[in-house]
Amino acid sequence: MSEREAFELTPKEENFSRWFDEVLFKAEILDERYPVKGMYVWLPFGYELMENVMNVMERLMRQTGHRRVYFPGVVPERVLSREFRFIKGFEDSIYWITRLGKQEIKEKLALRPTSEAIMYEVLNRWIASYKDLPLKIYQIVPVYRYETKATRPMLRVREIVFFKEGHTFHATYDDAVEQVELEVWIYRKFYDELLVPYVVVKTTSWDTFPGAKYNYDLITIMPDGKALELGSAINFGDLFARTYGLEYMDENGERKNVNTTSFGISERSLAALIAIHGDNRGLKLPPKLAPIQVVIVPIPSKGYEEKVLEYAKQVKEMLSDFRVQLDDGEERPGYKFYKWEMKGVPVRVEIGRKEYESRTLTLFRRDRMERDEVPLEGIKDRVKSLFTEIEEEMREQARRYFKERTVKASTLEEIKKGVGEKIVSFPWCGMEECGHEVEEEVGYGILGYEEGALEGTGERCVICGREAKHRAWIGRSY
């Protein structure tokens, strides 16, 4: 097998699903060869990359007053069952613990499918007065759901390893409304930093979490034309307060229900980044997130091996402010080039006899697959500015990518023509019957709508012809 063949991928444009699986394995993100379907091993490089992604989210959470907690990963059936009245069929996705050692237990325990029930059972002891509110907490934990559809690494799994779930508690409904707006802002900032394009939509009334007042989703589109939900922000009002006894004493001594919200993301965020920016050479990572930002590859030349290596070590020291790695392994330079391109390292520094003698460096940009020879002097500032250039170019590429895979329609026929390979927006009056008719005619569900986006524009609903208030989105989805 040649050096190139070891890192060959199925072309992304021919079979995205196979490309995605291959790049996760060859870039050492995940190992799928685990004997439980829908569960995967995170490898060191992939885990560090996902940590870098979550660090962005944690910074935003703390900046906006949210504090990290940890709640146990199991919940008694009697506590969880209170949620079942809201979620039809929820029981079918639960992993149940029915035996401890050899003994059957009297009450089943569930592995955490989400944490509302687990948290609320305890929080009614934390919250007594209006002075205890607002309370804004989050945790990053695994959750378990028995996914009955075909599983896909990072996209449709039975163990969500990096589930960031935020839960907030407020005195009034209006306070909860403001919190949801903040949650959407956090998600916008987060995905802007990840260079992942998206649209923010409000979920239709018939697709909102049962009992919730409303929720917003961030939606992107994958290379196969399917929409991917990136995160949700849900306003529950006092739904769970009534269920779990979450009350507080207000300033006048009256007992009132607490209003709650929740918002969550998972490793789907990284899946979107990989899918949108990756190419047929592997990952393409933003410098801020890459576990290794700069890799230095010495190119040995007879009689100059030690001199080149010492020069490479000097360069590594000069670049020590970055996440830099010197690859002085035994593999041939060509193999190393393919390996680090697969892993998406933003900048590669190539150092051979020519560079040593001229006190220069050859810089390779992963995003453009281009080389440039630069002087050693000022290399730290050059790499820093290169990171900025790479980020801006990737951001612009993401904008183009999203625009190319979305289409605006003004009639039902235009929706049918565009849907499948792209996600389609269309004018909608907001009437439920018109929304259902679009779904029935097109064969896919409405992903959500941009609330009030078309008011005053004169556009007409594709079904009834009345004035369209909203821009709705429809398409295939994961």
C-alpha cells in the first residue's frame, strides 16, 4: 500500500455517509468497533478536539452566569414516570436497571435519558424564596437513549457522550422568555466560533416538546442534503413546577410556581464542523479548535539529518505559544504529510536542507493546500496572522456552503422541486392547517419557522394565499 492509499477516502461528494465514517476512523476521532451498537470509543485526538469545542461552550455559559453542576446518572422509575405523561413513547427509549448483582430490585432504575426528572426531584429542596431565583445551572454528561432507527456515529447514537444540558429556574414567565433569548444568543455565538452556518427557527406548535410553551432550534444542512438540529432552547413555563412541586415564596409571602427552561447540545456540533469543512483529504479544522495547531515535519537530507532536526527544535521553541508538535518519527515525510492533512492540522512547517541553509521555513496551509516560503524571523507573528486568515476563509466558505444548499420557494411546486437535495424556505401564514398541507404534499416535516420574518413584505402563503408572516423551512432531516 502506498503512502497515499493508507489515507484515501471515499469521495465526499459521491457518498457522504461512507466518507464521514471513514474520516472519523482515519483521523482518529472515533473507533466504531465496539460490541454495543450505537456506542463508540473516543480516541485521544478526537476527545481533545471535542473538549476544545466544549470549552467554547463552557466559556459562554460562565460568561452569562450559568454554573456547572453534576447530578447522578440514574433515576428511580417513580420519579421518571412523571415525565411520561408529556412524552409519548418515551418509555421505549429508556435503558432500565432491573438487577443489582444477582438480586432483582424492587424499583427499576433508569440510566439518564435527560436530567429534568433527576434535577427537579432535588431542586424543590433548593428553591424556597424569590431570593433563590434565578438559578442557572448546567452539566456535561453522558445520556442514554435506545435509538431504534439506524445508528450513525455522532449523529444518531445510543450513548450521547458530550451532552451539555442547561437548566434554568425563574420567578416569572417573562424572566423565562428573556432567558430563552439569552440561550439562543449563546448558541449563535458558539456556532459562529465553530464556523458552522445555521438558521434559527421556532418549532411548529405540533412539533414542540409536549407541554412546553415553545422552543427554538438551530438548524444546519449536511452535505447529503439533510437538515441537522444543532441545539434547542425550550421554555417550559411552569410545566415541570406543577409536576415536581417547584414552588417559591414571593415578596408578598404568596407561594408561586417556578418557571423553567432547558437547552442542550451534543457531539453533533463537532459532527457538523467535520462534515461541512472536511474534504477528500480529511479534516479541516479552525485553528482555535485544532488539538494540534502547528506540526513541524523535518525532511532529512544525507549529511544534514542532525542539523535539520536541531533547526526544527529551535522552530518548535519559537512557536511554543501555540499547540505545536514536532513529528520526528521514522515515517517518510510523504506519509507524515498525508497523516497530518487527514487530522486537519491548520499549519504544517516543512524543514529540509534548503530551509536550514537559508534560515527560512516552508509553511503549508491545510485549508488551501498551498505552500509558502517565509523567513524564520517573525515566524510567530506570521503564524498568528495565518490563523486569522484561515479562520476568515473558512467562515466565508461556510457561508457559501449554506447558501448553495438552501433555496427559497414561493409555490408548492417550487418546494417539491427543491426539497431532497437542499432545505427549502417558503412563505407561511402561520395557520396550522396550511402547515400540515405542505408537509403532506411534500412528504417531509417542517423544520421550523423564522417568526415574523416576512411581515410587511407582501409575500403570500404557498397554500392559502393569505399574507405570509413567517419564513418556514422544510426538508429531510436526521
